[in-house]
Amino acid sequence: MRAMFTGVLLLAALAAAGAPALAGSGKALGVDPAAEAQRASGVQRLVVGADVFIGDRVVTGPSGQVQILFDDSTELVVGPGSALLIEDYLLRQDGSAGRLALTALAGTFRFVTGSAPKDRYTIKTPTATIGVRGTAFDLFVTEQWSFALVHEGAIIGCNPQDDCVVTEARCDVGQFSAADAILVGPANRLSSADRARLRQLFIYAASQRPLLARFRIAAAETCLRPPPPPVGTSLSEPGESAPLPQTPGPDTGPP
């Protein structure tokens, strides 16, 4: 898997080297150290106002975080202990239409689409390729598993075997491995133990306080809370869904 990541990074770097110098594809509006952009020309420590470019590998430390706004108003958060590669961008300097292609290598992320046509967004992980449909969602990635929590719109996720699921209801969770593509269902209908696990994975659904106002999603936290009981019933746990399959612990360090 690590060799595949290296190959992707090399191809992106060669493509960038063969093209005219580009203006920044996006800008870091919020940065918590340590965070850096690894590129062909070297490593740049990211600060507020720094540009990010096609071919950049954005890496954060255990307490790092980067909130990036792209030129088409796409919003991306790279959470602590995470790594993400920007492979392509929608608006190229020569005016040609590209696509926003990202590879989430490991860690925790938030993604909100901007004004571009939705079929121009592609997000890859080690275990899934995700297409979006006017979407806001959180993502957690390891080499073995990818989890997505949808807040708005819908995503279609396919694992390497081309098993696909559509996650289209608010608070729905999709889970992807090399062998499975699973629609887990609404997070707020899961057991209290599963919701506790999801709060460790989807840290921005658990709390949006680390984020700037424009990167917050209305009522995102309610996805990880149980729904209120119907009038006239007890306060016992709502109907329990099947537990999440066992997964590795939330080791979000970059590969």
C-alpha cells in the first residue's frame, strides 16, 4: 500500500513539474501546528494564508489541523495525525476543466462541495473511491477501513472489488474495506457503544469547536446523539441496530 501511495505522489509531482507554474488551488484559512505541505520543491510549513497546490501532500501532526478553502468554495479540513494528497484541481491556469481529485491517505477529514459540477469531485482512500452529490460529510481513514458520515446530500462509495453503496440519508454511515462496502445506517440509531466509537472517529461531528465558523455544519453533533424518544415511551435506549464490525483502533498517523 505504501508503494502505491509513493507512486501516486510521484505521478502528481511529475505532472506538476511539466505544467506552467500554477496559482494556489486553495488557501489555508485555519492552521493548528504542526502542519506541512510536502511538494516536489521541498517541505513548507503551513500557516494561515498559505497556498496549497496540485501535487501537495498535506500532513498534520498529532495536534495539527488545516482548514482549506478552494477557489470554487469547496471546504476541506485535514484533522490531527492525517495525510492527504491533492492530485488535481478543478480550475487550471490554462482555463481547462480539471477535477478535484483528492487521496485521503490516513486520518480524519471533513469535506463540503463547492460550486463546481458534482461529477468533478473524486475522493480516494486505501479502501474506497467516493463520488459526491452535493455533499457535506466527514471521513475517517486507515489502511484497512474507511468510514464516511453524511451530513448533507449523498455519496456513492465503492471498494476495490467494485462493491458500491449509496449513503444518502442525513447521519448515515458507510463503511468500506477491501472486501466489503456496507451501509451501516443512521448513526443516531446505533447502540450507545457504537456511537461512542464513532465519536472517536468523527471528531468534528463529536465537537465542532476546533473549526472556523464556515467549516461547521448545522446540527452535525446530533448525528452522534440518540434521537429523543417518542412521546409516551420510556427513556430506554432506542431500537438497537447491528453493531459495527470490529475494526482496528483509531490509529490516524500518516503512513
